[in-house]
Amino acid sequence: MFPFRRIKPEFRNQIYLVMFSLLMLLGLVNFFIVSKIMQDAMIEENKNRAVSIGINLSARLVEPVLTMDYFSMKKLVDETVRLSDDIYYTFVLDQNDNPVIHSFQNGFPVQLVHVNTVQKNKTFAQQYLNTGKHLVYDYALPIIVDANRIGTLRIGLLTTRVEKATRRIMIIALFSTILTILIAALAGFLLFRPMTRNINRLHNSAEQVMRGNLEIQSAPLLNKNCWDIMECSQKKCPAYHNIHQRCWYTAGTLCKTCAEGDYAKKISSCQQCKVYKTCAGNEIQSLAESFDYMILSLRDHLAELNLAKEDVSKQKTLLQTILDGLPDFVSLQNKNAEYISINQAFCTMTGKTQHDILGKTARDMFDFPHGSTYLKEDIKVLETGKPFVMETTGMDTSGKKWLHVVKSPILKETGAVSGLVSSGRDISDNKIIHEQLCQAQKMESVGQLAAGVAHEINTPLGIILGYAQILQQDVEQNSQTFQDLKLIEKHSKICSRIVSDLLRFSRRIQSTITQFDIHNSLNDVLSMIEHTYGLEHVILEKKYDADMPFVKGDEEKIKQVFINLFNNAFDAIGKNGKIGIETSLDSNTDSIVITISDTGSGILLKHLNKLFDPFFTTKGVGKGTGLGLSVTFGIIEEHGGKIKVESRQSMEELPWAYGEYNTVFIITLPISKNNELK
Amino acid sequence: MKNNNFIFSYFLISLCLCFNLACSRDDRPIKVDLNETMHIKPKIEQNIITYAYLPQYSHTTSYKRHHQIVKYLREQTGLNIKQVFPDTFDQHMAMVGNGKVDISFSNPFIYVKLADQFNASAFARIVTIQDQEKFRGQIICRENNKNIKTLEDCRGKTWIAVDKTSAGGYLFPLGLFYSNGIYQKDFKEIAFAPGPGAKQEKVVFAVHAGKYDIGTIREGTLNVVANRIKTSDIRVIANTPLYPGWVYATRKNLDTNIIDQIKTALLALDFNKKEDRPVLEAADFIKVISSEDQEFNPIRKLAAELTVRK
């Protein structure tokens, strides 16, 4: 198979093709119609001729037939055949259609008698016969006298004459048709050539424009221009010697007859000008000139457009810079709630690029159910036209955030909502500060309360304890009273310790600031508890950093911190567990890190935030006051450090980095050389 | 798509043209075998009674005038009567003489000859359309011929007559001329109308054309040519005396039974009968009456006179 490629013909060739096809069609139609008419006319003329001959002959045959003058009849029929090349036969039938006389040489053909009969009241009848050798038009004419038919004349006319004439007519018609087509085609070619040339030029110009080349000239140059016709010498006129543009397309021409303004304003008056009347061409030339003018206008408009575009681009960059410079995220949505413009903060917040966001809705952007909720809010604003303000939480790439969101509708002049502008601000820090402030206020209130209560209780408690101890000396040691006094003393001491804790919590206990080795402090504490923990098979595993600087602070308070944390760990383990103690130096922050871990049951997520709140405890009644970790938190904070807790239970699906331990308290304390106690 | 439409239209039109061309032929010809031939022999019918009208006019006129009578007789008598067409008066007489004409309808002069020469016998004669049992000849000239006003003015003129044997067209007028002392030698020229047939009309045409000064015709001829020339251009100079009119005669030895049948049928023609009227009008008479040979003796007398003075 050959690969055929369809070639689209040029416009010029299409014109020629159409023109030639139409001429061919017209020629063919003419040829066939003329041929048909002439052929019919020829047949009709032949028929008329035959009928005419027949009428004459039948008239001449009247008397011979009446007298049965065979000689005259024979003479007449024979002469008729002899004198005409195309008369094949002639014969006469009597009233009963019996042949009387004929022109045949070899007997009369019987079948001819009944193939053609002329009806009564008809002047003749025609029949088309095929004798095997010839095609014959047979004509039957009555021989009539005084309205009485005395016989019938039959004439056979060969079609050869008609066929010859028809053939000749067809040939003449064919040649004349071909000649006419050729002449018309030539005339059409000469006529269409300038037109197609101009159209091609216009087409090429249009292609050049499509390719971005606006420096084109479609209209042909004129033989005479306006300055020639008007005999003008005004060189300042913009049309002067501007051969590429007609003066009626040029604004600001200086000719006296010209109206002011551009094409639209001046064309009416220009059409009356002799320059226009001389130079204006046909529609195609006009089209080309208009095209040139449009391209010129387009060029000017494009230049203006480029300037405007640059300006808009600058403005856009500026605006985007401003928007991107804002810490708040800003977005613009259309009436379908699709994002059409966003700033960098929005991208940062969502963790996506502009390309990913634009054209999408909030439901496409955010996880379920947040996305659906945001979209509902957007739609509500779009539908109601009322702004929407809320504080909400959201997740971004850095985790949970508190956001202050304002969604405002964009209203058209008609009042209809065309979109909405959303802005959101990260208020997570404010929230934390606010929470901390609340906590601090709460702690301060609790401390003041505790301090007040402790101060008021401490004196009577001292009296109770003192008197209980004095009374013990007055009673026997084995007596019930002594036992009761001991019990009073014991619980008074418990109360005293609680009061001390309260005072410590409220920082009313004086601190003794020294420089001390944290490892020594840890070891002192561990030596006290090691035996007791060992009884319950709780192993203490130490991992000290060898190069550990001193810490500046109240060593006793720090020890209290360790005791509290160890006790909590021990309580959480119960039996058979492990407590890890690890120290390290963080040279980046000039601080030491003490990590106390246990293999206890861990801490639930819901308890994690409240762990350092005073009086919060998960231990049973009488087992804990809920002040230990509050005091711990207070001491560490007092030393400028930080304490945080992590629990395997509250990590959910996040990876756990502390091996077998389930709860880890991490204390960070500044090293002494750089930090002062608050 | 547009190109396809164009090609489709072009194809459609071309197809129509081809269809038109295909349909432009005539109907299919009927096949005829010319090899099956026969030899034509003139049909000779038996028991025919031939009827001949003296060819004073063309055969066509003779046919027009008498074919209805022939048809009438055929229907009335049941005989196979056919009209025959002698070319000349002599032929007519000869055909009566040799038995080729059974019934002769002729002028009285011819009848006298037929009777005298061939024993033909008259059995009926006609009453003319003018209700005349007898007829006469007319001498005519052009209306605008100022030189001829009376018979005497005919001397030295050119004369065209119908035929030497024509009663109304020659013999009766000749008798009139004789009785007025004008003989053949007194005419510059005596011509006879060329035959065969239409001789009465030819005389009128020749005079009307100015070829001859005077002409002689049977009375009634002018009515015959009235639709072909303007008869007011012709003036009748004189009428001859009345003689017995045209006569039906039979050849000798014709069966009397046949004669009686024919005679009865002819006499039964009634101009007032609706079905007979066209027959009589075509024949240019209104009645047929019975006749006998002696009624034609005045003719014999005139003929004798003409012969003596010839």
C-alpha cells in the first residue's frame, strides 16, 4: 500500500477547481440539454417531413385508389422511395387493410401490415420499428375522401438520416461546449488571478501575524498616493509618503478636506474625497487595507498592553510580596469556593505549593472532617454574605496550631457575593502564653492559699506536736494514752510535712544556694532508697555522663525533686521493675539533662497535661497529696530549668525512643557558670 | 465536510444528467421480420354491379357525389354495387359498351350515344336541386369583361368548353350559338378543358383567370366552385334551353330484376327524409324519377343538327 497523504489545495486552486467544475457542469448540462432539444427537434422535423410527404402522397393517391389504378399507385410509391434516401418503403392498404401496392422489390412483408394502425379521427400514427437491419419510423396516414377512408398509406423512414444529423449535432455541441468551457476557464483564470493573488497575500500576512510578526504589508502599493493626487507637500502630515497605509486609515492627517479623529470618525468624509475615490479598491483590497490597519492598531495596542502588563506584573509582584510577607495566611476564593489566589503563609500552613492549591476547594485541601467543615463555612459565607470569625485548631506541618480565622465575602456593586477572602493568624503562641498565664495565676492563687493555710496551721500544729510530745513524757510508754499521743504526734508530723510541702510549693521556704555535683546529689538520694526499692525487686540503673559540670542551686530542693520522681517511679512500678537514671551534658544549650525513666504502667494521654497541677494525683486516697510533681515543677522552674514527661501510652503511634521504659521525666538544668538562680 | 458535500452534489448532478441522457432515447422499437413476404394479386370480385358517373368532374368529386348513393343502393338492394371511375367520356361509353359499367349516370347526349351505339336503356332521370327535371348550359365570361354583353359579342372571342361530348358544357351552348347564327368558325379559338376530370371546374377557372374570353358550363357548376373562387367575378351571358337532365341507364342485357331493384331504390329516395337528404344533397339532385328512352328524342334532334352543321 502506498501511503496517501491528503493535500489540502490552496485557495487559488480551490477557486479554479470550483470554477472549472461549475463550468464543466454547466457545459455538460448545456451540452445535454441542447443536444436533447436539437435531437428532439430533429426527430420532430423528420416526423413532420414524413407526415408531410405522407399527406401529399395520400392526396395524390386518392384517385388512383378510387380507380384502383395500380400503375399510378405503383409509380407514386416507387417514386417516393426513389426520391428520398431515407424513405425505406411505401405501401398502400385498402379499406380492409389488405395491401394493394408497395415499393418492396422482393414481395410484401406481411408483418408490416398490422404493426402500425392509425386511429379514426387521427391524421397519422407513428411506430418505431426494428427490421433487424434497420431502425425505421413507420408512419400510417389515412387516404380520405369526403370523410371516408378509402385506404391507408404507410411510409417507412430510416433513422439513419436522423442519427447522422444527431451525431453531427452532438459533435458540434460537444466541441462548442468544450470551446466555451476553455474560453470561460481562461477568462475566469484571468479574472480570478488578481483576486486570488490578493487573497493569498492576505493569507500569508495572516499567517505571519499568527507567528507573531506584525511587520506585514497586505495591501498592494498604489500607483498614485494622496500627496500625488492632492499635490500636497505637507511633510508633517502623517500620511505624507506613508506608502504602506491609506490616508483614510491615518489619524491626524493635515489635509483640509480631512475630518479630525481616527478611522471611525473620518471615514464618512473621506469617502467623498477624490483620494478615496481614486485609491479605494475592490472589497479584497479594502479587506487587505483594513487588515493592515487592524494589525497596525493591534501593534499599538499590544505595545500599550505590554506596558500595562509590565505594570500589572509589578503590582502583582508587589502585592504578592506584601501578602507573602504577612505572617497571616490569606486566600481568595471564587463563588464556587475554589482558591484563586493565596499567599506564601497559606502554602506553608498547608504544606503545599500554589500549583497544588489553586482551583481546589477546602475539602480537596484538608483532611476529613476538617476539609468538609471549612467548605461548609465557605459556602455559608458565600450564601449569606456575612463574615465569619472563629478560633480553631488545625494541624500544619509543625503540628497542632491555634488559628484565628476571618472569612469575609467579596460583594459586587449589585450586592451579590462574588467570592470570599479568608485570613488566618497563628495564635498558638498567644494561646500557650495565655494558658501559662492562667496556670501561673492558678498556681499563685493556690500558693497563696496554701501559704496562708500553712502559716495558720503551722503554729497550732506546732503546739499540738509540742504538747503531744510533752504529754508523752507524762504517761507511761505502754499505756493506751501514750499510744494515742504517739499517733497524734505521728499524724501531726504528717500534717507538718504537708504544710512544709505547701510552703515549699508556695516558695515560702528559704533556699540555700550552693554549687554542687549533681551526681553526688543523685547518689545521696539513691543510697537512701536503694535498699527499700531492692526489697521490691526494683532495680536502679545509672548512666552518668563522666564530664558533668557543677550545678548552682539549692541542693536539698534538687534532692527533693529526685526523691519525688523516684517515689513516683517506684509507685508506678510496684514490684519487679527498673528505674533508669541518666545524665548528660548539652553543650549547645549549656545545660545538663537528667533523665529518670521507669518501667511502670505509664501515663495516660489525658493525664499528661494535668500532671504538674497541684493536688492532681492518680494514686489512691491517703497515698498521695498531689503536690509532689507540682513542687518538683516549681523547684525546677525556680532553678531556671525545665521538666517534661513522656509516656509510651501517650505517644500513640509515634516511635518510642526509650526502649523498655514506659515513662520518662526529662529535667534540664542550666550549668552554674552561666546561669543564676531566679 | 464541505468538500464532501461539493463532491456529493457534483456526483448527484452528473448522475441526473446520465439518467437524463439514458432516458432521452425513444421507446424500444418493435421487431419486424421483413423476410416473411407475400405476393399481392389484384382482387377480382365476382358479382359486382358497377356504377359509373360520367367523369365531368374529378374522380374525387365523382366519388364525393355518388359514393353515398352507391352505398344507399348497396344497402337497399343487397347487391354488391361498386362505383368505378372512367377517366374520360369516351372511356365511360366504352365501358358501358363492353359491359364494365352496369349502371351509367350520364348526361343526355352521352346517353343518346350509349343508347344508339351500345343499346343502353334509360330507366330513371333526376330532378335537379333547383327542382328542375331538365337542365341547361350556361355561357359565362368575366364580370369585368366589358366587351361581351350579348351572344353576338362572343364572335371572334376565345371559347373554352368542357368536352366535345359534354351536354351542358358544350353541346347545349353550341346549339344556342347555332340558333343565333354563330358557328365554330366565328370564334377565335375553341378549346376544351384538359382531362381527366374536373373539366367543368377547369372551364370556370380558365375564364376566371382571363385565359379565355368565354366558357360554357353545365348549370350548377358555379355553385361547385363557389368555395374556391369568387363567383361574383363571373357573369352568365346566356342560358341554353332546358333539356332532359342526367339519366340513369343500364348496359344492354343487364338482369331486369337487378334493374328493377335499383330503379325502385332510386325512386324511393326522398329529399324530405332525414336519412336520404344527405345522399341527395351530395349527388346534387333532389329526386329520381322514372324515365324512358323516347324522352331523350329532343336531344337526339339537337345532336343531329349539330352533326349536320358541324
